[in-house]
Amino acid sequence: MRCPFCKHDETKVIDSRNSQDFSIRRRRECLSCERRFTTYEKIEESPIRVIKKDGTRVPFDREKIRRGVEVACYKRPVSPEQIDLLVGDVEAALYEDGEREVPSRRIGELVFSALRDLDKVAFVRFASVYREFQDVHDFVDELQPILDGRRREM
């Protein structure tokens, strides 16, 4: 590993930890300038391909999920860390399935159920795009289970 400060080729690992998104966090020290820095090693797995609605196949891109969730959570009390965790959980679920090709619908369902638990407003925002609501009745149908659950709690 090359030091980002002095460009020396030799460093030593001081600390190593697993991260939630299938990566390894390593704290390193340069043997020349003795400065410390952190690296993240991503475990390279066989890539997942996403089968879109029109049948085309594209490489899985976790940033697309992140952007969709960020839009749904706009101006909501959801931290970037919570979004990272949600995206990591969705990605982990896909890799745990072991499938090399995943329908986009499966990814949407994973995000859908994760958002339901995270933030109800973000869930409804995501649902309106994901489920392609046509009118207000579609919203009501999707919200009814949530509303029923709130009434039981009161």
C-alpha cells in the first residue's frame, strides 16, 4: 500500500475491522513518514446483473439504490448513516441469495420493505414511484395497513 502523503511503498496495518457493507477497514501507518491513514478494502464478488422491466440486463449499482432512497427521505429525519445501513442491508440480501441475475422488482421490494420500517413518509414517497400509483385510491390502498396499525396502538 502506497502512503498518500509521501508516496512511500511500505506501510504497516495497525488495526483492521469489518465494515457493514462487505468491506474491511484498515488503519495503516507509513514506515517512512509515520503518518496514519485509513483504507477500505471491498471484497470483490461475482457481479450481480439486474434484469430490468424491459428485459435488458445491467450491472448492479448500489448508488442507484442510494439515490432513490435519498430522494424518498428528502427533508425527513433520516440520517445518512441510516441510508447507508439500508443500502448495505439490501446489497447484503442480494449477495446472500447467491443469484447472479436479479429482477429489478426484487431490489425494489427489498427497498420497499426496509423503508416501511425506517420512515413511513419516505415509504409512501418511494411507493408512489415504485408502485406507479395512478390516483389517490392507490395511495389509500397502500396506506390502509399502516393506518390500521396506528389505530390498534392507540
